[in-house]
Amino acid sequence: MGELLKGLPLYWAKIIATLLYLLLALWVITRPSHFIFRGSRERKRWKDLRLWALVLIGIQIILYLIF
């Protein structure tokens, strides 16, 4: 297994990591709103944790692809 991974180019690691981040973003988007707003009295857009999670995942992807 180690020899197989050593033979792969480095860009495959970036592709796999980016795909994992996108999979995480897909999981975040599919969370129901009653789960997100549990315990909250106000359902304001800025309190939607899915939005903030997507922003942070986007930043992580950009940083990972640059560096």
C-alpha cells in the first residue's frame, strides 16, 4: 500500500482532499433547518450555521489549493 501511494503524484492528494471538503459541504447543506435552529427562538439567516460552515469550508479549500 505504501509503495502504491509513493507512486502517485502530489496533485492527487490535493484532489482527494478537495473532494473530501466538498463532500463535507454537501453533508452540511443537507442538514434540515430544524436541526440547525434547535433551541433558537429566532430563525434569522445570519444564524444559519450551514451558511457559516460553507464559508469556512470554502476558505479551507482555497487555502489548501494555494498552499
